[in-house]
Amino acid sequence: MEMFSYMEEYDYEQLVFCQDKNSGLKAIIAIHDTTLGPALGGTRMWTYDSEADAIEDALRLAKGMTYKNAAAGLNLGGGKTVIIGDPKKDKNPEMFRAFGRYIQSLNGRYITAEDVGTDEHDMDLIHMETDFVTGTSSESGSSGNPSPVTGYGIYKGMKAAAMEAFGSASLEGKTVAVQGAGNVAYALCEQLHAEGARIIVTDINEAAVKRVVDAFDAEAVGPDEIYSVNCDIYAPCALGATINDDTIPQLKAKVIAGSANNQLKTNEHGDRIHEMGIVYAPDYVINSGGVINVADELNGYHHQRAMKQVETIYDNLMQVFEISRRDHIPAYIAADRMAEERIQSLSASRSQFLMNGHHSLSRR
């Protein structure tokens, strides 16, 4: 990869390599765009096949966070960190404290959070060296478990998609096929059940399925059967890339709205479901409840304020659908366009010259 050419093509601002021999830290911080504010994005720890793969992942995820934060209406840019290593074997306190000092050296340009392979304890260690971290275990000022908040955001977004598809935001009497029975999916099912929706659920974890069935009178089906069930809404809440050549012909749903990341295997699959008239809630817009929740920590966490902001996912998706109709484009492109329009709007307003103490004009 020609690094500067790649960064220039996709307009990345900064790539930071962090090494600490004592602790074994090998981290890459990618900052994509800070037009809207400091870059917020989690720290992922993973065993990559190569350093090039780690760099590519950091860059790709950082850009994704720019769009996610912009689409969520947050005054935050996009960034991401990857730490090369096995989260089960290679962690130590010194590693995360060293990483915290690197974050501190960026002086607020980048704020981190949990991600795959990291947890609250790791964030606590980072917090010993910097305040530019969210998702710590501290009771005061911490947003706690994000799953119920993310689930609530999916529910609100699903109502927007229902409004677009059926002309009513009500989910009462609608059949929702929920793929996955983890914490976010469970929180979603709780909301759906309370409104009177019928739930069909699947997961490879049978105990998790039983929990949903028992709590919400749901119907269980096999993992491969979920795509073809008679339903109004398909909610992918587990693996990515489940909207693909094999599954699209099976779908009977008029709406796709769920928490999984990267639901479209390729952009072409987004084009196909658009042509079929299926209303698709782009994943990074509908599943932004978690990042909205942790972002509220930056103002001293207030649960009700965070939940109020999460409810705007409904409005954000309605805007995506409006752009989709306006520009005659699939929803996944409309979501990008909405995020880009917000960034460009603020960028234009910031082009005015502002005089301050650091850049004062000398009088002669």
C-alpha cells in the first residue's frame, strides 16, 4: 500500500504508530476526519495476519466512524485504534497505560472507547494516563452497558423504516425475524414485545434463543431458516454480510433493519434490494445508539439526555429515506450522502477567518 497516496485519496488526516517494547504494545491510531470535532472511535485488539492488514483495518474502521458519528448528528469526527495481539493472552496493565500516554500526546484530537477485544478494565487502565477515553467502569460519568441503549436505537430506527415501507410507524401486529439473540437483540425484542409485535428468532446459541422465546413468546427457527420465514421485517443482529446472493432470493420481508455491522456483502447487494423495493435501514445509522451513548460521557453522562439523542435515530433514518427518494439512489448511498453533506456544511462555515491570540495581525 502506498500510504500517502491512500491517505490522500480517502482524505485521512493522520496515522500514528505506537510502540512500547517493555509491554509489547504495537498499536495503530487512524484519524480520518476531525471537521465536526475530535475523532471518537474504539480500540480493537486482534491477531492480524500481517502489519499491513492491521493498518488497513484501522484505516477502514476510522473512516466508518467519521460517517457513523456524522450521521448520528454528533459533533465528533472519526478515528479508530487497532492493537496487534491476542486479547486472551497478550494483555497487561503496562500495555494499556503506555497506550493511554500516546492518546494523551494527541491532546484531545482522538478519544477512544471499547471495541472488539477490549473491555471496561482496559479503559480504566487507559484512563490512568488520559481523560480522552470513554466506557470506563467508573460509576460517576460512565454510560455503563451499551446494549440496552443500542437495542432501543434499533427499535426507533425500525419504526422509521416501517413508516417508510408501510405508511405507519406502528410495529403492533408486525412479524419481525430477529437473527441473533445476544444482548442487543434481547433489548430490541423487549421493545418489540411491549408494542405487540410477533417475534421469530434464531441464534447458534440455543440457551440465548430459549431466553428470548420464554420472555417474549417468540417462535424459534433454525439459523438457515430465518431468511425465508414469512415476516414483515428482517432484523440482522448477529453476523455481517447476511444480505448476499444466497439470502436475497429467500427474503419475504419488506424491511431490513437490524444491529449487525456491514450487513450488505457488497454494494451491489444494496442496489438489488433497492430495486426490489425493500426498505433498508443502513447499519451505521440505525446501530449508532452505542456511540451516541458513550459520546454523552464527554459532557458528564446523563442517561435521559443520551436516550433523547438516541431517539433522533428515527429522524436521521427518515432523512436518509428522503435523500434516497430525492436523488433516486439506494439507502446505503443516501446515508453516506447525508453524512457527507453535514461534514461539508460545517467545513464551509469554518472557512471564515477567525482572529485569536495565536494568529493576531501585527499593527504597523
